[in-house]
Amino acid sequence: MKKLLAFLIVLIVAFSGYWFFAAGQIEHRARDFANQAARNGWGNAEAVSVSGYPLRFDLTIRQPDIAPRGGRFGWHPDWIRLSAPSYAPNKITALMPDAQNLTLGGTTYTLKSDRPHAALNVALRSGLPLREASVSLERPQIASTNGEAFTNARDVNTTITAQSAEDGAIGAPDQVGQVITPAYAYHVDMVLNDLELPTGLLERLLKDAPLANRLEQIRLDATLGTKAPLDQNSLAVLPPVQTLRVDGLNLTWDGKVANATGALAINDAGQPEGELTFSTPDWKAWLEVAVQAGIIPQNRMFIVQGLLGQMVGDGDTQDLSLPLTFRAGQMKLGPLPLGPAPVIQPATVPAP
């Protein structure tokens, strides 16, 4: 009995020593990270502390201010608590307040949601590279600082999982048999349900289009290839995107369905090269939307409908498929030129 008691005492002392040493290291590194972010001009924190002895490490960061370079996005919650079991400090659960401030496009909004939840699994090596991250928001609402509702949804769930580089490989555009393999690859799964569009946005963009102001669902299944890993440095500078493979982008809006699949390579100028194929069984309804929105003149509706009908053909399926092609900095939908392609991201990482 005495030996067992002595063993338990030694075990408790050893584990306590481990916990307090690890807690000190976590707090020290968190302070250093916050100070480095402040020096580099992309983040700050008022205070950090670690609690949770003996079963957990609970890192509480008060008044964090995260704003990656460029000033187009910022996240400013009152606090965030990163919690992990003592035996697995790399498996982190993030808790945060129900209301948080966001900066989008230089304008500040308030994000409110019920029980916001995030989880993070990182590798225990330099930079803490991402293994898996997930975010879940119930009844999220974004409002302007004066309290006016901007947009809301029933829920949104996103998961990002590290994959092998080969999982992010795509066929090289215009080079038969050639493959582009990114340095790192991440699978992205996102589902957003019952999204209400910002007030007035539908009227501004699509005028009199016969569409409800609420989208039933947006679902994304894609693999993103990058030139650098997603790790703690990504808070300051996002890694350059190298490839994007869309296995499924599904939209349900006012009972009408549209889908997209395809793959894009991002060149050194940040321009996409490749093709996405959009398909829908509801092409006649979408055509009516385009006419009512003024995108297609009313007097050309039957001509366009006839051309699209020929593309659909007389097969068993009545799905219409149109390629959205990106090439040489330009894009076109089917044979229709759409102008310059968007720049996904500069392919060089700014110096710290």
C-alpha cells in the first residue's frame, strides 16, 4: 500500500511538473507571438493567460486583434479561449463570444451566432502546420455597427483537412498528359443553409429577376493546392494558391439548381488558367431570370433559348452544361467573352 501511495505521489508530482512547464511554455510563446504580430502590424492582444490544471490547457486571449496585411479583412472578438487536453495539446477547441466584430472590405460589422464553435488539429512541429480545422456557426447574422441587419443564415459549417500533395494534383491546362502538383493540398468542405442576401443587393444586381432573397443552400467540395503550408504564419500572410480542383459547387436558389465542377491552375500573376463546367436542369428558369434581370434582351430570349436547346439535345437528360474558361488573363462562358479574369492572389509572399 505504501509503495502504491508513493508511486501515486511521484506520478502526481511528475504530471504537475509537466503541466506547469508546458503551461509556461504555451503562455510564453503566445505572448511572443502576439508581440511579433504587433511589431509586424497585423495583430495584437491585450493579455494572455493559461489555466485548466490538471486536465486541460486553456489559453485565454483577451482583446485579440487579427488583421492580415491588405486591410480588407479583420477579426476583433473580445476574447478567444483555446482549450486542449493535457495529453494532446495539439487538438484544440476554440470558444469565442456570441458577438464578434469583423472588418470586411474596410467596413466594420458585428457577427452574431448561437454557440460558435471551432476545432483545430495541428502537427507538433515548427510552425504548427494544419492537419484539420472546422468552424460551425448556428444562426449567424452579420449586422452593421448601427445594428441594421446585413445578412443572416440558418447555419454554416466548414472543414479544412490537410491532404497529400498528390491529392491536389490537376491536369495542366492546354498540356495533354502533364500534371501540376502543388507543394501542399487541403480539402475544403463547406455547407451554408438558408442564406438571406443583404438588403437591396438582389435588386441592385439583378433588378426585376424572379428570385427570392434567400438561397436555400450553397455546398462546396474542393481541394486547394498551395505553395506554402497553412500554419501560424498564415495569420499574417496567406500562402499563395497554386491549384484549385472543384469536385462540386452546388447552389439551390428559389427551387432552381446549378452545379459546377472543374480545375484551375493559378499562374505567377495570380490569374486562373483552366475550366469550370456549370450545369443545370433548370436552364429555362435561369434563362427567364437572366431576361428579367436585363442580362439578356427580351427580344432575344427565343433565339437564346433555341441555341441553348440545341446544346442540350434530345437525350435522356435535359441538363445544360456550359464551360467557364480561363485563359491568358481572360474568361468566357461558352462562346461568350466575359472580360478579364479575377486575380486570385499574388504568387509571391510579402516580406515580413
